[in-house]
Amino acid sequence: MKTQKKKLFYGAGLLLLCMALMPLTAFAAETEAEYIPSMYATFWALVPPIVAIVLALITKEVYSSLFIGILVGGLFYSGFSFETTLTHIFNDGFAAVLSDSYNVGILIFLVILGAMVSLMNRAGGSAAFGHFAKEKIKTRAGAQLATIALGVLIFIDDYFNCLTVGSVMKPVTDEHKVSRAKLAYLIDATAAPVCIIAPISSWAAAVSGFVEGEDGFSVFIRAIPYNFYAILTIVMMVSLVLMNVDFGPMKSHEDNARKGDLFSMGEKNAGTEAEPANPKGKVADLLIPIVTLIICCVIGMIYTGGFFEGAGFVASFSNSDASVGLALGSICAIIITIIIYLIRRVLNFQECMECLPNGFKAMVPAILILTFAWTLKAMTDSLGAAVFVADIMNQSAGSLMNFLPAIIFLVGCFLAFSTGTSWGTFGILIPIVVAVFAESNPQLMIISISACMAGAVCGDHCSPISDTTIMASAGAQCNHVNHVSTQLPYAILAAAVSFVTYIVAGFTQSAWISLPTGVILMLLVLYIIKRSSKKKN
């Protein structure tokens, strides 16, 4: 009896103690939730990605560079506390980005596309297409122009563009001795730059959603002629091919490719080994899976946007979830592809299943880099980099007036380059532009929104931690640092011409004057580069 009373007494005491400590626990949780690092929303918030980018370009090694950037971000967030740094990097970094449903959808799409590429290679479709293209495409210029044309046609989503164009065009460009670095550039330059001027794309949907208080889709359409970086990048690509001119590190890669070294210095990514040749393979064994993938992914995206619940086609794209749509579409496409191959007896079931892990292995480098890049972005977000840039723009936007488009272009470039995200840059800058100019100067608002989009795409195009850049490397199976270092001079040239064009647009407020000015300036610069290159030779 005494023992029972003691138990009741201790139990009641423990309950009272718990009740007494509950406010303290809530206070502790509240304190933890309200924790703001001392470097929050300062320039130091941009240091981690800058460290990662500089190290990657210097060391030519991307994994350790990204990890060091992540570590610097964790140290800044924790105030150099060892325990808090580790828990922040793991809980708010790696664990958070790998448990995010959007990121998981992209990884699923990446793995399945890798498996589909392995299937097409094993079935002999890629080799058959290479032989077919060899008969139809006779020159290096033709191979590059075909790559550009395919990239422009696949405008639905940049991830899908990067991996699909790479899968289809690798046999063609390899046959004509186009370097993998040049292929990666052509893929990357027809991914985001094309998607950002395509009305029916996941990017159009994202931009439309950020224009609050206005008709987002109408604003996007009106902004297309002022998206100078995207338009000038396409002009530049075609001109480089037709004029047969290359400069910077790309020139040495192209010179090596003409001698038979497509990777320069023998560097290859995992998964570049060719599958065993299949004599049964036909061109249809590559084209049917690719067309199936395109159709399934389009259906998947409009499905997530409510098309089958009564929404219109354009509206369903505007409301689509690209991650879920691409994952659903790719799963359906690979099942259909396997069934087609089994019916045609190109591959047996065991060979199809062997391609699944092979495709995963081919995408491991891209998955690793994406995971590190997403984690670095999480560190940058926790330090308030976006808030820092938004504050600067809010303080100065009203006084910039006609120079605002050019300035916003530069800010968008820097922010997207540092964080590796275009959509995040849209979310920060577009609402500021709308607030400043919606009532006072609607035309300048349109130009400034275009400048924001162009700057975001430019920064995304240059950044080694951008997911689109990583996807382009994976699609071309090119060393990632090689892709970044060879693409950077091209992107900087397009950015410089775009900056001048936005100054012209800020004063003239007319696409009929500013866009031709930018195109003429771009062609003139490329002509000067070609002449100077000839003199050196």
C-alpha cells in the first residue's frame, strides 16, 4: 500500500514538474525559432556561394568546392559554433533539400531519364540515329545548328531540354568532332534562354505567378521583345556556328576535338562508356522513346495544372508543378519504352532491367552536384542573401528611373550567379519592380521585369552551382568545371551587350529601337573577335 502511494506521489510530482517546465520548453522553442544569425541580410550572406564558385574555377574540382562553401555558410549561420554548424548543415541543409518533394521529383526524373538513355543505347537506337544523321548532316556546322534547332523546339522545361537534347545529339556531334564542352554550351544556351521567351513553358508559369496585381501572362507576353539576354544568346549561338569562330577556353576544346579528343585532356564523366552495339537497333528505337517522353511529360505537366479538371491548356501550364509532371511523365515513358522494346524483341526483359542501375550510375555525378548546390542555396537562404539584395533595391529603385532596367539586369545576374537560382531571383526582384513602376510608368515596368528575367537567366547560365548548368553538363556528359569555364566568356559577352541594350531601352522605351541595336552590336563584336583571331593565327 505504501509502495503504491509512493508511486502515485512520484507520478504526481513528475506531472507537476512537467507542467512547470512546459512554458520553459515553449520559450526555448520560440527562442530557437526566432534565432537570427549576426550576419543575416549582410554582404556576408553572399560569401559562401562566392567561395564555392571561385574555388571550383581555381581547383577544377566541384564537389569539395561546393562542400567548403556549404561549410562557410554553416559557420556564418552558427557564429562559428561547431555543434550548431553541423546540425544546421545536416538538418537544414542536406536532410531538408533531399526531403523536399520538388527536389525529389527532379531527382526521380533525372534517374529515369538516365535509365532511358541507357535503354536507347543498349537497343542500338543512338547508334542507328548516329549513322542516319551522318548521311543527312555533312558538316560540323550542320551538327551544331541541328542541336540548336532541337533545343529551340523543346521549350517546355529547361531540365527536360538539357537532358533530352544531350541524349539525341551526342552521337551526331561526336561523329562530327564537336567537343563535349561546345555541346554542353549549345544545350545550356537553348534551355533557360528559350524557356524564358516561350509563352507555354514552366518558366512562363513561374514569372506570371510573381506579378501580383497585374495580368501575369499578359505582362510576360509583352516582356518577350525586351528579354535581350535570351534573344541575343540565341543570335550569338547561331552566329558563332555560321561564322566558325570560337574564343577563350572553348577554342582550345574545339581544337582538341578536331584532333579526336572530344573531352580535352582525356577527362570523362561517369557513364560515358558506350553500351554494347545492338545490330537490331533502328532510328525508331531512339525517336519513339523521345517522342513518347515529350508527350508523357506534357500530359504530366498539364495534369498537375488541372487540365483534366476543366482548366484551359495555357492555364494548366501556368498552374503546373514541373517537378511532379516531369516525374509522372518520365515514369510512364520508361514503362512504354520497355514494352515497345520487348514487343519488337530488340531487348529482352533482363537486358531492360540491367539498364536501370546503369542509367542511375550515369547520373550519379549530376545528382551529387545538384544535392550540394541545393544545400549551398539553403545555407545562403538561411543567411538572408535575398533580403539583403531586396533591401538594396528597395532603397535605390525609385531614384534610378531610366537606368533601372540596366541596373536591375546586373543585380539579377549577380543574385542568380551567387545563389544558382533563377526563380528565386524572379521572386525577389519582380515584386519590387511592380511596386515601383506599376502606377507611374507601366512601359518601364515591362522593360524592368524583362531585365529581371534576363539577369536571372544570365546569372543562372554563368553559375556553376545552377541546376540548369549542372543538367547541361549531365546531358552532354561533359566535365562540369570544363563546361562552366568554357561557357563563361560567351555568357559574359552576351551579358555585356545586353547591359548596353538595356541602357538604350531605358531611354527609348521601344523594342523596335533597342533590340536591333543589341543585335547589330553583338554581330559587330563577333566580327571583331573573328578578325583578331585570324590576325593571331
